[in-house]
Amino acid sequence: MSQRPRHDLRPGVTEPVVLMISRREVEAADLPSVLSRLKVFLATREDAWRYRGQMTLVVDGYNDDPRELVDIPEVRALLRGLEAAWPYWAYFFNQVDDSIKLLLSCVAGHRFLGRGAVEMDADLVARALARGFGGMNAVFDRFGFPEDDLEKMSNGLVEVLEQAGMA
């Protein structure tokens, strides 16, 4: 029996970067602090290329909270603000962990049922994805990165969404 090699559209994480958002930042709704740490990733062509698909989103300080992060209104509010203010998440967030799923669940969730269960709003998902793909395209355009890599990255994002039941 001949098996076709698996074509993975999602790049692996080789130089991991953690976007750590603290509980203090969440409770203070300190989005400017978070955004200021992200500027460096778009500072040069080399940095933007090196860190594409390498970022993991972590919200720290809630380990003792019995709720899932998506069930915490303050976390949802900060991540909604992050997504609206920084459309480059689709370019920088890695496609192998739950970073994208967490962000989109907070941004496009319609009802939060507890224990991490979220009813998604298809229109909100579509709007967030339009911003994310727009941010991804903007990075590729700004730095003149290869079009075929944009296609691979875009297809990988679609694959993530399909696997999460969001597409």
C-alpha cells in the first residue's frame, strides 16, 4: 500500500517567542503595555521573517482560577483589544498550539457556556479573519516576502480553523 507523504501547511516552531500577558495587565486593561512589546517584531525585515509563525500567546496568573481563560471577561476584553489593534497576529502566532484558537474564541465568541465551551458567531469570526489575513498580507507586502510563502501560511491558518471547528 502506497502512502502519500503528509504535506503539512503549518510551519514548525523553530525560534519560539512567548507573548506573555500578565494578570496585572489583564486586570488593568493595559493593552498599551502589550502592544509596546510587539513593535520589535516588525522593526526589520529580518526580524519579521525570523519570527513568522513563532509566537505563542500566554495569559499568565490564572493557574489557580478554576475558570478557563475564555470564561474570564477581562481576558476576553483584553484579547479583543489586542486583535483589533494588532492585526499581525495571523502572521506571527504559531499554527501548532492553541494561541489562534484562544484569541478567536475570545474575539468571536457569542456565548460563553463555562468550562471553555464557546458558541462562535460566524460573522465575528469572518471579521477577525479578514483583519488577520489583512495583517498577514500587509507584512508580506511591506517586506516583499515571497508570494508562495504567503499562500502556505494562509492555507495553514485555514487548516487550524478547520481543525478547531471555526471554519
